[in-house]
Amino acid sequence: MSPAARLAFLGFLLFVVAAAMSFQFSAAAADADVHIFQGVDDSKLFAADEQFISFQRKYGKVYATQEEHDYRFSVFKANLNRVRRHQLLDPNAFHGVTKFFDFTPREFRRQFLADVKRRPSDANMAPILPTDNLPNNFDWRDHGAVTPVKDQSSSCGSSWAFSTTGALEGANFVATGRFANLSQPLDCDHESHQQQKDSYDSGCSVGLMNSSFDFSLVSVDEGQIAANLVKNGPLAVGMNADFLQTYVRGISCPYICSKRYLNHGALLVGYGRQASYYPNQLKETAYWMMKNSWGENWGENGYYRICRDNIYRNVCGVNSMVSTVTTPH
């Protein structure tokens, strides 16, 4: 074969390889898009207008005027692009269309989140507990200590109230063996006054998990968090919830998520491990099981999982503000 023929043959081979790689990349991208939008439909990738109609039907969304409808549709389309970014930054979880999809990020933060202040230097700290014999998996729902998922008011970021109430309900169960569904203590927060320089809590807008009752703060060490969970009952937790507007299911392990800016309160009810697929390998991912206060039609029937262990230490600040109610045994 002449040199010219060999060059032509090599050029043809390179073309075939490039075409095959391009096809595989396009197919993978298409599959990724379908994966992202499965929050609306299990198998089909709809156009944005069809997805919006499905979203309105599923969540009972009604808008007063055509102008409001059109604006919310534009927000919805912007959030579709935001889902793609969240999926890239948090590939271990599944992000898609949720009931909050017609809210801008700013509206979502204002209506559903609330700043959780950092722990005060003089906070009462929980005693150090032994961690040698902790179970590999644990969930207080299996023991009857967790009440049904509630739905906080859309006009008040009162998640801290639901999380502290859940901790009290769990502590009561541990102490008495009796199941009690308590009310949220929004009116019990007496430490919050805007005119006070050292105010830590302000009802709906700002929350500190241990200001309504006598709570103790738990060490940021994950072993201590697990030990307090098993011994004392569900724990009130503050965290960064910026990824939760698009969370659908799975174990959330964002690559980028502030550990210092805590804007949501949730209830830690358990922990465990699940096999997860990472690029080129299958491995176990450890997680915390969190009860949220956005109703059962969000997340995993009102719950979500966030990763824990030495690799994903304190993701989204989930270990930074953990409170427990200690009870006599």
C-alpha cells in the first residue's frame, strides 16, 4: 500500500472513531436529560410547556392572571436549567421538578428557609457518649418515635420549630414509651427580640435549634451524633438547604455546599448505608436520614438523605448545629 493510501486509510479510521465517540456522547447527554426530568414523568422528556402543564396539574397550581401565569412559566424554565447544574454538582442524588419549581431561588429562601444562627460560645454541650457498640444502621421510625411528616406554612420559615418539636416528641417517647404528637412551639420562643444585641432567635425568620426549650448541643463528631441519636432520640439539626428546592430522591452529596451558612432546620431520625454507583466503581455511601417539614409530596415521602463519613464530612454543615433533648432513664 502506498504512503498516500495508508494516510487515506488512517484518516478514514479516525473519522469512524470520532463519529462513534460523538454518538456515544450525544446518547449519554440525552439519557442525562431524561434522567434529570423524570421528576415529572418516569420515561418521557417533555417540552418545557408540557412539563409546566403537568407540574400545575400534579401540584394544583392556579395563577390569578395570565401575567402571573406567564411569569411563573419563565421561572419554571429557569429552574429547569438550574436542575442541570444541581445534578452536575450533586450526581449521587436525583434532582428534578418539585412543588417549589415556580419559585425563584430568592423567593424559595424567603418563604421556606430561615437563617439558623451559629452556635453560641456559652451553649450547653451534651456529654460525650461511648461509640463502641453503635448499630450499623438505625432508624427511629422503626421504633415508633417519629410522628407523621408535617407541612410548614409557606409564609413562614418555621422549620426550626418542626425540628425541635420532633426532638421533643422523640425524647418523650424514649423517656415514657408513649407516642405524643406535639404542636410547633412558635409562641414559646422568648429569647428573640430584634432590639436585643445578643438575640439568637426570631420566630419565623431566624432560628436557633435550642432556644425554645432546654436543649444541649452535640459535638460535630459523627460518632457522637450517632450515639446521641440512638440514646436520646431524634435530633434537631441545622443545615444548608440550597440544593433542596430541586431534590427528588437519593443520597445528596453536593460537591459545593456552604458549611457555614445554615438556613434550614430538620429532624435527624436515623442513619445507614446504601450501595451507590460512582464513575467506574460501585461503593457504599453512608447517610443521615432526615425528616423535613415540607409535606409528604416532597423528597422521599417527606424525607431526604444526606451523606456522611470521613470523605463527605459535614456536608452542607449538617454536623455543625445538632441539638438533643436529654431525659432521665
